[in-house]
Amino acid sequence: MAISAKDVQKLREMTGVGMMDCKKALVEADGDFDKAIEWLREKGLAAQVKKAGKVAAEGASCAFVADSGVGVILEVNSQTDFVAKNEVFQGFVKDVASVVAAEDPADVEALKNCKYPGTDRTIADVTADKVLAIGENIQIRRFVRYAGGVNVPYIHMGGKVGVLVNLEVEGIDAAKVVELGKDVAMQICAMNPTYLDKSDVSQEVLDKEKEIQLAAMANDPKMASKPDKVKEGIVMGKLGKYYEENCLLQQAFVKENKISVEKHVAAVAKELGGKIAVKAFTRFATGEGIEKAEDDFAAEVASMIK
């Protein structure tokens, strides 16, 4: 299949690898980005990368905890950053988040059929009104709701990234763990872990990672001749590094990188005289994975001078 310059550029942004190698990888993978990344890693050209791709859409992610203690994280998209910063839009996002907390809808479609606060109209109807008033398309994209435990929200750059952390707490006043929750939320915002704990990583993912690392060694003249037992030991060490990069509890705590997040949480719990466990988290990067239509400036100019 034909590989476009745009595809090559996208893979380059995702991996930091040179354009020619990115093109070669896409050709080898028949245009499949995941397979192209694997090919680059096997050749020793790319490190472990997040595969979300370039963030394109605008809007806001709202992390919110209701008076009931229910935590909600919600993403609503708009067409421009200008509208995302608009007070009317921001108020709409917060109102919709409050409905998620109160009504516990099953999904986005069910949410749209809920009543908008202070009215007898549905959220879908009010959304249509906002589109007309603001002059841009608005889409409620996704949400997560945590009903139990202690929920701690964090919003970065006015909603560019939203994080919600769910803690299980025993023998400690909930108010005393909010600071810890904020620290963990900022860790998640900055380090973007894929998993909560290493036990959450499937055997399939580990097998694929092992396969990639062995292939990378086979392509490295310095490593290819080493005994299989030595290679196996090196791979196991690299899997440990994989956990440290991708699993929240095994990551180095950003405020004190000599200990892991897991050990920091345990230390705080001991200091406060109880038990604390990070049970779940959600991180929304606004517009993540959505491609925004790009104008072809050269084509536009060419059409004007015909």
C-alpha cells in the first residue's frame, strides 16, 4: 500500500525516529502503526512509546467530586481552544459532570437522555442549544465514575489533562489523605502510566515485550552471540524496567525518586496510623486519539489562482 508523508510524520512524532526509518517501518508493516512501532523497536531504533498519537481535538476534561463523595472524570470536546476556555462551555462541562455523579448513567448515550440540571430538558437538547449559542460543534466524549472510597481530582492546564484517583482508606480521616491523592494524581498526569500495578499487565503483553527485546538483541551484533541464558536474564531485567515505566505503583515517585509510588503510599499510611491503597485511576488527555481535520494550505492557494 502507498505510505503518505503524513503517516511517516505521525510515526516520527510518536517514536522520535528518523523519517526514512519510519517510512521503511510503515512499508514493512503495511501501514499498521502498532506493527511499525514493533519493527522499529526490534531494530533497536525506538524505545517503548505511548501509542495514543498526536492530540488534535480541543475541549476540556473535568475531574469532579460531588458532595456525596462520588468522583467523576468527564471529557467534552469543542472545535477550538478559544471555546474550550469560554465560561459558558466550562459551566456546561461541570453541570454534565454533576449529572454523571448523581444519576450514574450507563454510557454517554444514557447520559444524553438525562435531565440537565435546573431544567426539564435532556442534556442532548441543551447541548444542541449550546452549539447554536457558541457556534461550534460540541461532543460529550467519555466519562468514568467512582462511587466508593476517597476520590481525589486533579485538573492540569485548565482541562488539557484531567485525573481522578480512587483510594481505599482504613482508620484515617479522609481529609488527611487528600494531599497524598493530589501527589499521586500529579504523578499520573506527568508520567501517564498504562497500568495501576504490575499484576495488571497481561501475559500476552509480557510475551510480546519479551519477543521484541529478544529480536532487538538478535539485531545487535554485540548481543547476538551471547548465550541464550544470558539473553534471558537481560530480558527479565528489561521487563522490570517495563514495569517501572508503565505501572503507577512501580514508578519512581516524582517528588522523591529514590522510592516507588507504592512505598510512598505505604509510608504515608504508616505515618497517619492506618491503611491506604490506590484502587483505581483514570487520566484523560483532552482530544487524545482524535484527528482534527487539517486544511491543505498549498491546495487552497492553488485552487485560488486557477
